[in-house]
Amino acid sequence: MLFWIVGGILFMLSGIHLYWMAGGEAGANAVIPSNGSEPLFRPGKAGTGMVAAALALAGWFVLELGGAVERYVFPEWLFSFGGWVLGGIFLLRAIGDLKWVGFFKKQRRTLFATWDTMFYSPLCLFLGTGAIAAQIM
């Protein structure tokens, strides 16, 4: 069940990125770190599309790794360490860069920082531990 939840969340996040890539704007102000007056970066459509594809692939990888679906997309050698790498990526995101994102960020008075503390970082912690659980099981 855990693998379906983690995979489903990753697919949902992929869909949200596709929505933004297609021009949707809902929620966009809360997902980009800012210094309080302007965003730290402005993601383009290509970058947003690549993130959407990476999230979808990560979701499917977790489903294959956890045995929720048959293994046929990813090479067999990737299953020996892929969950550790994917989990590590999400855990590092949860920890953050110590300034703008993550549990240990210094900037805490922006819309993004509020959402990051309440939602994004805990979600990354969950996804990271879920990917590692898929690797271990």
C-alpha cells in the first residue's frame, strides 16, 4: 500500500507540474522560493516539463521497486540502489540548503517558506522514507 501512496503522490505532483507547464497559475506563487520581494528564479516551460517527467518516472520506479507493478520499464541493475538514490534526493530536499528551502532554512517570512515548513519539506521527508522503504522491502 505504501508504494501506491508514494507513487500516486509523485504522479499527482507530476500532473501539477504539467498544469503549470501548460500555463496554469494556481498555486504558482507559493512554490517558488523568494527573498520576500521577488522569486529567486523563474522556471521555464522546458524545466517544468522535465520536472514533471522526472516525477512521473520516479513514481513508476517506486511502483516497480515495491512490486506493486511488474518490472518492465527500468533496467534490473537499477533496482539494486535506485531506491536509496531517490530516497536520498528527497531527504536532502527536506533538509534543504540551510538558507531558502528545507527544515533548516533561515528565510521563514515568505509565502513559500510558510508552505515549505508546513507541507513541502514534510512531504519530501515522507517521499524519501517511502522510497527507501521500497528499497529495503
